[in-house]
Amino acid sequence: MSPTPTSQVADQEPGQLLRELEQRQDDVLEQLDALDAKLKAVLTGLGVTMEDDLDESLV
């Protein structure tokens, strides 16, 4: 994913660059969510508990 060359930016309709950046951001956030879910699954499989998931009465 290379950025849009500067020479082409002026040729785009107004707001197109912003929409493209927002779409890329959404794609990256989806990928991060997927990686987070995979990591949690692996850690759960290993019996590891995240600190946020600890029962406060046990601390």
C-alpha cells in the first residue's frame, strides 16, 4: 500500500483523500481487532489470564 503520489492528489475530487484515509484506518482497526482476538485465543489456550480479566477478590 503505497501512498497516493502528490501529483495525483490535485486531480482527485474534494474529500476523496479523506475518504481513502478513513477507509485505510478502518481496515487497520479491523486487522488489529482480528489480531487481538487471535492473541487472546492463544493466551487462553496456554492458560494465561490477562490482568484486566483477574478477579479483584483474588488480588
